[in-house]
Amino acid sequence: MNDELSVLIVDDDKSNRQVLKECISGMAQVLLAKNGAQAIEKSMSLLPDLIVLDIVMPDMDGFSVIETLRNRSQTQHIPIIFITGSDSEEVEMKGLKLGAVDVLSKPLHPGVVQARIYTQLQNVFQKRLLDALVHIDALTTIANRRQFDEVLEREWKNSLSLGTPLSLVILDVDYFKDYNDCYGHQAGDTVLKKIALSLKHGLEHTHGFIARIGGEEFAMILPNTPVEFAVEIVENAIKQVSDLQIAHQGSGCSSVITLSAGIHSMVAKNTSDNARAALELADRALFKAKESGRNQVVV
Ligand code: GH3
Ligand code: MG
Ligand code: MG
Ligand code: MG
């Protein structure tokens, strides 16, 4: 664990905030709030990884804070530890029912507080790790199909609400079966890694997104990009890959590894069903690029 993780301490009592801060500062970055309103504002703007929340506070108590945070999509998953001066079972039960992951009793014993917060931070850290693994392609370390689908849904909604053009691109390695047959599967894997890095590098200073969506297929999502810019970006990306000069004697269109690509650009309309249909159109354009000789882009 490291201080990339942040914990928001919410307590109206200054000395409690101080004790908690000392407990946490070696494990995570500490954020502070003195009341419920501040807690909500800082949770929304800073998205802490964990919240340690006092129950009894003037104006807005901890129960109201947790209810507000649970009702907002950005904050509903943030784990919350309650702090209570009461030793009543009822208060503890209410906190747990509202979704707190733990309840700490006052007076605070620093060793116990530290151990419990450590456990929760470990959970957060492991969840993050798992989340990253679930969204990354193991071979190339770029985004995988799952992440692609999530980004497509998000960008589709953005295009829909802002009326901005969205370009979808599918790229496929030319004669890759022959490459494997000639140079071996392991050499093929190395080529896929090199292509992935090259494509990723090509999009570095844009808002474009690249994923490996299948065996030797990659896809780009280019938000706010009309077709003429998309063509430019993709032609460039394809050139970067052929410039890698990876020998491919068995290629039917070149002596090096090349890519074909299909682009479909549009302003999103209606539901995300149409996103899949749009992707299908990019795939059809790819098919045409293959048919008309490969190593090229078709819109
Ligand atoms: P085309 O130009 O029409 O795309 O021809 P192709 O040979 O590339 O297309 P085809 O779909 O016939 O073959 C795709 C090949 O990609 C077959 C498969 O062995 C290879 N492939 C898919 N995933 C991987 C992988 O992870 N590693 C390696 N080395 N090869 C893979
Ligand atoms: Mg209090
Ligand atoms: Mg293919
Ligand atoms: Mg292929």
C-alpha cells in the first residue's frame, strides 16, 4: 500500500480529527472535514478511497451523510467506517445496515484504529488491483475487450448528449495466420505486443482510446473526431506499424507486418444498441479494406 490511497476523516471534534490523522498518515494521504456538508463536498470533489465518519455531529449527522453519499453514483461505492461514542447495539446495527464496512468506538485506541483502517485500505488496494487486471489484456498490457465496451458506452453517451462526432476504428493484422505458421506462435505474440505499443504510442497526445478486442484485432475509440481526422490518425498508426519493419515473408501484400483498418464515424443517436451497430459498420469497412488489398484504411 502507498499514499496514492486517500482517507477522508470527518469529525466535528478537533482532537478526534488529530488522533485519526496520526493513525492514518503513515498509510494514506489524509483529507479532513469538520461537518457533514464539508464531508459531502470533499467526497464528491476528491473521491477518497475510504471515509472515516463520525456519527454525532451538529447540523448533519453521519447517518445523513452516508445516505447522501450512497445516493450519488460517484460516491456510492466508497467504503465508510463509522465512529461512535455510543456503545449501543442499535447505533452499531443502524450504521452497518446503512452500508458502513466497520464501526469504531470512542474513546479511540490508536493501535486498534490503525489496524482496522489498515484492513480496509488493504481491501481497497486489492479491489483496485483486481479492477485493473479485469480491464487489461494480459499479453499486450493495453485495454481489453471489457474495458473497450465500457469506454464505448461512455463515449457513446457523451456523443449523444454533446452532439460531437465519434469515430470507431477496427484494425486487424494482415496475413497473421501465415506469420504464425512461418515464424511460430511465440514470435506472433511478440508482434502483437509491438503493434499494441505502437498503436498506443500513436494516440498518446489525443483523447483516443485503444484496446485489443480479439486475437489479432485492435479497436480505437476517437471521441470528438470527425471522419477526416480519424482517417489521418489511422493512416498514421498503420504507417507506424509498417515502419517497424517486422519481416513477414509469407504476407500476401507486403514483406513486412501490416494492418488493415475500417472506420465508421457518426454523431451518436439513441441507445447503446446503436453503438454496437456502429461498430458493425466499422467492421464492414475493415472487410472492404481486406478485400481491396489490405494494408489500408477504408471508411
Ligand atoms: P487476414 O489478412 O484476412 O486478416 O488474415 P489472417 O491470417 O490475419 O486472418 P485469420 O483470421 O485467418 O487468422 C488470424 C490469426 O491470428 C489466426 C491465429 O492463430 C492468430 N492469432 C490470434 N490470436 C493470437 C495470439 O494471441 N497470438 C498469436 N501468436 N496469434 C494469434
Ligand atoms: Mg461528534
Ligand atoms: Mg482477424
Ligand atoms: Mg488478420
